[in-house]
Amino acid sequence: MTAAPPAHASGIDRMTSTATATPRNATLPPLVLPNGTLELLKWAAVVLMTVDHINKYLLAASQHWMFWLGRLAMPTFAAVLAYNLARPGARENGLYKRTLGRLLLFGAITTPIYIAIGSTLDGSGWPLNIMFLFAAIVACVWLIEIGGFWPKTAMVAIFAISGILAEYFWFGIGFGIAIWYYAKRPSWTSAIFAVLCCASLNLISNVYWSLLALPLLFLAPRIHLQVPRLRLAFYAYYPLHLAVIWAIQKATGLGTT
């Protein structure tokens, strides 16, 4: 097992550690995601997200297979984020603060594009884009780790409010928190909660394809690939790919009828 990464590691982009310590008497398999596996999962989620957005915004959601595959993107992203946050020393090294700041910044940058492309209800800005969902996950696990009455009270408030405001709602936030708990210390409670939150995404999409992200987390380490890490690439790619799709949408009229 490798040592904790240096303080300059980023959140979603920092993929340089393996699993956190696991109790010897654990009855569940630990979540072990080596460096290359984390990068592979992240970029697989990028591809799935892009396919889903092309289908939604340019093809009027006409391709069911693209929609089904797209349901795996958010749980995979959330799991990669949660795994990194669960690394030993992540909070002490400033990982939570840096990741939260970047998510809020790029979430704000994405918001005008997100509204223009038609992702919100009648151009109202609601729900907020996925960067804010991930920011809520970071904030919640940060406050849980701090501990104490007031931090935990603040965590409950953030969970409740963010679950109303951000896409994927409480189910997405709860899934990220559950994976964080499981990555730190596997337990039946966190495992069941993760499955329930992931299954509850059916209430949004009407399909259960999101559940395939769970076995993917444990099967992916069997694929040994060295995928290079590009710092801040996902943060920049998110608003950029939406802007490109919006430009194509306006130029061709695709997805607007």
C-alpha cells in the first residue's frame, strides 16, 4: 500500500493513491482502486457523460442505449471523488479545501452554459449543475470528519438544501457520502446505503442502469492500464464540452425541435 500523496494533490484529478487502510476483521471486500484504475474510471465516466449529453441535447434523447450508458457517469464520478477524499491525510493536506473551491468555481463558470443549453427548468437555473452536487459531497464529508455538534448540524443543513438545489438531488449526495464511508472502512451500513441511493436514481431516470457502476468499481482494478493524469482536465472539460454542444445545437438546430 502506498503512502498518502503530497499536499498538492487535487480532488477528482489527483489519482495517485491506492485504497485506505481496512480493518483486518472486515467481512466485506475493501475498495482498492490503484492509480491507473482511478484514471480509467474517470475518463470512462467522461466518455459516458459526453455520449449522454450528445444524445440529450443534439439527438432529442432518441437513442436509448446512449441514455442507458449515460446513467453510469454520475455514480462513477462520485465514487472517484469519494475515494480520493477518503485517503489518509486528505483533509490535513488541504485536499477538501482545494477540491471544494474548484468545484464551486467551475460550477459557476458552467451555469450560464447550462442554462443556455436547456438543462434547467424554463431557464430558471434550477437544478444546479453536477459540479455543485459534487461540491455538496465534499462539504458534507468534510464536516463529518471534523465532527462535533455544530459541524454535523451544518452537514445536515447542507445535505438538505443541496439535495433540493443540485441535480441528482439527495440520492447523488447520499451515494457519494456512502462510498466515502465504505472506502475508509467497509461496512454493511455504508454498502447498503450506497446501493439504496444508487437504486433511488431510478426515480429520476426510470431505469436502474446506475447500479452497474457498483460492480464496475470492483471489477475495474482487474484492468491494468497506466492512464496519464491531466491536472484540472475534468474541471475544464465539463463547461467546454457543454459549450461545444450548445454551439452545434444553435448552428444546426439539432435537439431543439
